[in-house]
Amino acid sequence: MHIDEPGQHSSQQRGHVLLIAGDAAVRRRAVQVAPSANLAALGLVPASVLLNSHAPSDTTYLDGARDPNTVLMRLRAAAATPGPLLVYLSGRLTFDRRGRDLHLALAGSTASTVRYTALPWEWLVTELRPRPTGLTTVVLDLVADKAAWPVLTELGGLPVPAAAETYGVVVPPAFTGGENTVSSYTRHWIDQLRRNPTRPSGVQLHAFAVGAAALPPGTMTLPATRALSAPAEHQQRGQVEEPVRSAHPVPAAAVVPARAQAPVPAVPGQDPRPHIHALATSGRHHEAATLAQAWEQHVLQIHGYTSPEATEWAEIRADLARMAGNYRSATQLWIGAGRSRLARQSPDAPEVLAAAAGALYCWTQLKDEAAAREAGLELLRLLDALPSLEPRLLRLTRQRMEVLNGTPSQC
């Protein structure tokens, strides 16, 4: 959606904000998502900011609705608006086993009454489908229950209206939840709207929110992580000149502007590391590595190759490589990080010693003799420059190098 030009605010362009709070998701008496709290927080944001438009607009709140037909009527009325439309939904996603349909649970929905008391997800898709492209944004902050999650996994995502820009998260049912407060994704989305004097585009808001939200492992992001490639039509003119690009499809949270008027991602509230770590711990190593590499490139452009920030991202990538079992890459990255730190810090600095320890551990895990010999030479140079290093470690490293050099390579 785009901001209208002055003088174009006719009644034909009137916009609408529709905020829908479904049933709260609770696990072990802990609230996983509190839709009412999310709506209250969004209600403090001006509609013009939510819509990214100065056109006159209306706002509808649906909190505590129990009748899906009531929600349908509000949704149908909102879809009929001729101007920009934002639809926000938060709550528990469930599944009707008899009708084989996904539903947004409403207040009072139970497993046995889903088909009568919950909003069929297909209704949302159907009502928004006829809208013109470029005028509709859907934002989702959902938790899937045990009935819905296997269906989403089988589908590979959540069906969304083709004509709408859809952003959001669907959290799996296994995490224990927190307090009855605004959920992390929605909170960071709102923070970005307040933080930036120039409103970020929807894809930027989503990227920043996902990167900072510390989402539970396995969380589905919309657009799907392998489908989002930062198309030009999603970028707000004058704000982003080009996205970070990769040889592989870029994960949702990796769509970061290379040069933008908005604050750089490495500021408080935009830390992508928790999300990257969650991807890695859930076994999505390629996505975690791609995302980390995208952020590292952004940091290099902002701070330079010899900056402390660049070294920190090299260390993050090294640890991700270790978690993925890629010890060759991990060793090289840790050695490079150690050299970089040694150029700025004393040889006995904890960070320098930690980088050396990381390199040494990953090197000991290398089974490829040729790779171990090659990395071992660089590792010894690093270790030799650390007087406070435990002598035993240096001695054992030299002994292994002697064995490697005396053993014919079988590669």
C-alpha cells in the first residue's frame, strides 16, 4: 500500500482497518498469545500509519466475538472498501476434523464446536480475493493448536489471499508461552512504526519484527521463508534502493535494505540473532546460515570489513557452521575472527581466547586430513600469538599436525 498524493482524498478512496481478536491460545495455564492485548496495542497506532495512507479511514475492532457470521459480515464490509485495507488477525488457529478446514478460533470455541463457533479460514481468503492488487495488507499473529499444526506442516504454510500482501507468524503448539501481554511479533511491528520517521514498507516491518521477536523454534513465517525474494513492488519508493540478494532464496527475516533511510538493523529492538539461533536449533541450518550471511553483508556495508560488528557476525556464522556439522567452515571462520580480534584487542582478551578455543575445537572435529592440515597451519599461527594460552593445547595441536604431515592423504 502506498501513501496517497495530496488532493486525492475523495470518498472513493476511503480506507479501512479491521482488527480481529480470536480466542487466546493457552498452554499449561500460560498464555501463548493474548489477542485482546495485541488489539489494544494496535489501537494506539493511528490508522493513517497502519494503512500507510492519508486517505480518510474507518477502524473496526472485533474482540470477543463468538459468532463467525458476525465476523464474516465485518470482513465483507471491510473488503468492500474502495481504498487501502489492513486486516489484522491474532489468536488460535485450529482445525475442524469433520469439515477438514482450518479455522480461527473465536471466544468459546472448543474442539467439538469448531465448525459452529470458529471462523473458517477459507472465508478470509474468499472475501479478500476479489480486491485489487496493491490495496490490501493482512497481518497475522497466530498460534496453531495441536489439531491445526500437522495440517499446516503438510500444506507447507497457511493459505493466504493472492491479491493481498500477507505478513505474519504462526507459532507451533509446543512452546509454553508467557504472560498475558502483547506478543513479541506484534510488539516489534508496532515499535518499528513508532521508531521510524518514514514508515517502513510492509516487508521491512515484517523482516525487522521477525528478526527481533525471538520466535519459538519451528515458527512459520509468512511469506514462507523460501518464497520471499523481496520483489520491487514490495519496497516503498525512495526508501529502499536495493535489497540484499543471495544465490539462494532469501528467508523472510533476511530481506534487509542495503541502503535505507530507516535505522540499520543492528540497533536495539531489531536484533535478528534470536531468530537465527531458533532456526539453527530447529535444524533449519541452511536458512539460518543464509540469514546470517545476509545480515553480515549488511553490517559490512554499514560498518566496514574490519569493524567489531563484522567480527561478531563472523563468529555467529562460525557457530552456525559448528551447529550444522560443517567443521571446516567453522574452523576457518573462527580463525578469521580470532585474527580480527587480535588486531584490535590484547592477546589475553577473553574474546580473543574464546575465538581461538572455538577454532581449536572445530579443527579437532575435522576428519578430512587434507582440510585439517590446511587449517592447522593457520590455527598454529593464531595460537602462537597467544602467550596466555594453556601450553598443553598448543602442544597437542603441534602433535596432531606432526601426525597429519606424516600420514599420506587419502583424499
